[in-house]
Amino acid sequence: MSVVVVAQLVLLAAAAFPAILASTGLGGLDSLVRRRIPQHASSFQFRLINGTGDSFTLSDTPHAGQNGGVTVECTTVSACARGLYTYVTEYGNVDIWWTGSRLHELPTPLPKVGKVVNGASIVPWRYHFNTVTFGYTTAFWDFEKWELLLDWLALRGVNLPLAWVGYEAILFDVFHEVGLDDDEIFDFLAGPAFLPWNRFGNMQGSWGGILPKKWIDDQFALQKNRLLPRMLELGMTPILPSFTGFVPRAFHNHYPNAQTVNGSSWSGFPDTYTKDTFLEPFDPLFSQMQTSFIAKQQAAYGNISHFYTLDQYNEINPFSGNLTYLSNISSSTVASLRAADPEAIWVLQGWLFFSSSSFWTNDRIQAYLGGVEDNDSMLILDLYSEAQPQWNRTSSYYGKPWVWCELHDYGGNMGIQGNLPAITQGPINALRTNGSTMAGMGLTMEGQEPGNEIVYDVLLDQAWSETPLDIQGYVKEWTKRRYNTEILPAKVEQAWDILGSTVYNNSNPNAQATIKSIFELAPNADPTKLVGLGGHHPTLIPYDTNTTILAALNLLVDSSKALPSLRHSPEFTFDVTDLTRQVLANHFINLYTNLIAVWNSTSTSPQDVAHAGLPLIQILQDLDTLLYTNENYLLSTWIKGARAWGKGNETYEAFLEYNARNQITLWGPTGEINDYASKQWAGVVGGYYAKRWEAFVEILVGQKASGVVYNASETKETMLNIGELWGWRRWGESEGEVWGTKGDTWEVVGKVLERWT
């Protein structure tokens, strides 16, 4: 594809939307440099120039003095941020990671640019976030964590982030305005760790306590005073919430003639917590509440964006499949948005068309999307483009602009895997397709964990390259700056060659989400219940561990012995920890299948079963010990973040901690989505998973001794009981839980390799 053709596509896509309202000043980038590269605070000059799309040029600043200087000229603030990123990564060999910023290691004097460098995005929008990320990852974040992520996003060129924080404060006022009282509203709202699914209309209410008004007020203040101003000054246009139509049960008591329906049940939750009431968009009250919501939001934040997120049928089906009904729903919805904001753009997550594909036939999709007659009024996120694209079966969403998205991760699970060819070739092929209305590229992972960072970098970098990135060359350069080494040691390069061509070249369509380890699932004597492909919990390893993960790990460890300075790189230490974690997780499958074989054998004794079960517990204990050595793998970080919002109020802190613990374990009052958001964190592995597997081994030993046939339901009940007790436990009551890190990574890795490989 020629540069001219790409430029034309970008112009056409950009023309579909009104001018963005993000900051046109460059002070935010000056602040970013002072924040992340203080020793070069005056060395970068940013200049806005006339032009279309997002493009930049890099050049040396004339007469900049002995420490040098760099000039970044750009058509937008976001393009200037991307230009800065191009310089620090390609010339300075430093980067900013989810594990922390290394931009302050940019050398002095500054490396010369030499010949002027040009860059341009191939799409007008670079998107970030999934609605559920605000539960699985950022639920309890303070501004320090947000600040790192927003800098990471800005430098990589993201200009369209989702901005859900603080939503409930405005919704609360709208509900009050139509006559609902506090009790009726609080009966509807979910706990802090589960608000995304309340916003989606999947569930209502909170188990473990009522959402405090202080939480609502504090989150609103974070959004208004810190997050939105920072997004804007970094050149981003936030996608803001809107009124979705989901209302408290008591709404019907106040408006018995309103056109409302109850949604379908969701994920096995009892009716108490699901079947949310939905106010039909063609009811006049819907438009009234929409106008009120957006007016209040604009009064609070200013007229900062025309993009509004609104999902009505995420994993719940419409009341009717009638084509006219579906068209009326969407036409009334967009009319309500445009009545409140004449330039409103409805942003829809396209997940529903995949997750409920049996309902969402092409004619129903076309009717629903066709209700929005003006294509410029809608932007669709093709949420799972790398494995389950929907744009291709819907003729590019029947003319609606859409974003090619990488999902990759369910629930913040932590298995190492990715498909680099898919995320380099897929977007380019989609952009080249005749009739394509692709207008962006973005990340929509459910949970954002620091592992697998390369797959996210690749996609955002691909948004600035008109041809598919050369994966082997990319991986090499990425690794050099990740470990901040000018010359990449041969064994390090070899390790990442292996990873890039194997575990990050996973083309199995049934294992495209992050692969879960079986020890995170409730134990079961039937291996087919734990080891397999498909669904949200693929656990079968699609590569040979010894020749991939273990081989790469040994090469990295050998390199650190030859070049000890590597051990001072936080990212190198993290990667070694991550690979070691994955080796142990994969080996657990072998230990488990051996245990079941011993238990099933007619020639073994209860003592044999107990003996076969010991290594499972030992490997989990070793894994817990390993994870405790790295700050990125701590349960205490998650718990501490939650409790911090309680600000010393013990009752409030206990409520927040319960929410945090419940999400990563039972996910529901009685395990409705048990283990979906499981985490391999120190304190969870040893204090929770190990206890379940200990109980499981005891059950197998007891049944072997008594001759009783294995009872899966009784075993499940035992596992859920452990989860319920653990989920309610207050901080410090679990034996072995530690606040912070302990131990030495390299000493533990050495022992693990000696014991298990």
C-alpha cells in the first residue's frame, strides 16, 4: 500500500468525525518531559504545524549546546508525543513500561537525530481500554498508577481512551432528579470491583455491603481533577460515559407506565443480582435522562468530548429479535445522544456480536446498526480482531467506522502467549480490504498485567507503520531498549528469538486469550475438566515448554551470570521471574496428571496417592516464594490499593478488601464466576490455591482408603467453602501473607531450576 493511499484512507476516516476537542497546547508534553526526563527538561522543543492526520518530524535543534537538543514538529499533540517516543526509543534506547519508566536513563549528551525523521499514523484513532478493565485492573488505582499508564499511552500515540471513572456520581444525580431516593439507588449499584458489569446491565446490587457514597465522591474527584485534565493535556480525546438505560428496580414504582423490560439473567447469578431493568430508548423518559446526564457531565468536566460509550446488550440479549424493534432501539438511542450533544458519537463495544453470535445474526446486526442512519454518529470497537473478528462477516459493520482491537487477555490472567503475525498483518489487511471503514487500532484487554507487554507494544507501533512490522527485527530492538543495553548479548537475543517465533506465534484460534494455569481452577479428578482448549479458560499449552519457555529462561539466566549488570534491570528481572513462573505453572499439569493416574490405578495405596500429591503442593509453595521476590506479583499490592481508599475507616477498608478478594476468587456471592479473574500473585498461590489442592489430595487419599467413588459435587463444595472463607478473611489473618516483597529472585530461580528442571 502506497503512502498516498494510506494518507487518503486516514483522511476519509478522519472526515467521518468532527474535530477532536483534546488540547491543542503543548504544555502537557513539556510537563511529561519534566516528569520523566528531568535532566533534559529544556532539551526538547515541540511545535504544532498545519497538516492533516497525525504526523510528526524529528530533527536536531540547531545551536542547542553541548548536551544537544531535539525538535519535534507535529500536526497534533498526540503526534508530538509519538514523535518524542520515536526519539527516546530509537535513538535513546530507553522506554516506559508497565513496570515503571526508564526514560530518565536517556543519555547525556542527547544522541543526534541526523537526517530528519518523518512519521505518520495510518489510522486517525488509537484506542485503549475495555470497560471491564476498570474492574479487573484499575478499580483501586490511585493517581500515581494512572499517571504512569497515561504517560505510557500518550507516548505510544493513543489518542482515544475510555474514561469510565466517576460515572456513578453523575448517574446518582440523574436518578435523584427523576425521584429515586438514596436507598433505591444504592440497592442498584454494585461494589467497587464489580461496577463495570453494573454499567453493562449484567448485574445489580452488591454482596458484602452497600457501595459507600464516599467511594462515589472520591472517584468523581479523581476523574474531574486529575484524569481528564491529564488526558486532555496529553492530546487525548476521552470517551465519556452516557446514560445507558439500566435503572434500579424501584424505577417502575415511580413510573409504572414507563416502557421497561427486564434483561436476561447473566452468568448464573441469582435474580437478586441480575435481570436488570432496562428503560427502552423509545420511551420519552430515556431521552430526558440522557439529556440530563450529558448536561451534568458537561457542567462538571466541560465540553471536552463528543464520544460516548454506550453498551446495551453486553452478554445479555435484547427483549426481542424483531428487526424493527432492534432498529427502533438504536435509532432512539442515537437520537437521545444527539439531542443532548448534536455532535455526539456513539461508541459501541462489538463484543456482543461474537459472544451472542447465535442471536446476533447478520440481519439483526444490520437492523440494529442500520437504526443509526448517519454513519458519522457511531464508532464500533471490533473487540477481538486478532482471533474472532466480526468486521469481515458484517461487511465492515455495514459502513460504520470501526476500530481493529486486540483483546488477548481475559480477566487479567497471566499465561505467556500471543500472536504477533496476526496483530501485524491483520490490521493492514483489514485497512486494505475494499470498502473498509476501519478508522482505528487499539487495545481492549480485559485485564492489564505487566506480562506479555510485547504484544501490546507491537499493535500500537503497527498503527504507525503502513506495512507489517518485521517481527524478528522488532523483537530484537524491543529487547535492547527493554534491558537498556546497546549491544544485546547473544544468548538474550537467542532467548527472545525463541519466544518471538514460538509462544508469541500462537495461531491456535481456541487459545488466543491468555492461557490459564490449571492450578488456578478448582481441583477435579476428571482431567478433561481442567486441561483443554476453548471457552474463557483455555489451559492446554500450545507449545513445548522445554524447547521454548525453559530454553529461553536458561539462556537469560546464563546471560545474567556472564553480564551481572542485567540483573539490575527491573524488566530483565521481571521477565526471568515471569518465565520461571510459567515453567512451574506448565509443569504442574504433569504432576496433576500423574496424581490422577496413581489415584485411578487399582494397584496403588492411599500412601501412594498422598506421595503423588506432595509435589503439587511443593511446586505451589515454590511458586509463591518466587512471586514474593517481585513487587509486580503481590496480592498485597491489590489489597493495599483497595484499603487505601478507606483512609483509616476500618469498616470501609474491610468492605473494599472483601471486594478485592472476592473478584479474584469466587467472583460472586457463592462462586458464580469462580476463578475467572484468578491471579498468580504471592499470597494467592500459597494462601489460597495451595490450600485447595491440599484439601483435594486429602479427599483423594480418603476416597482411596474407603473405596468411595469420587464425588465431584462434594469436592466442588469443599473448594467453594475454602474460597468463601478466604474471601471474607481480613488482612493478616492468613498464615504466610506478607505486606511487600521478601527473598532474592536470583537465589529462588536457581533453586527452582535445580529442583524442577
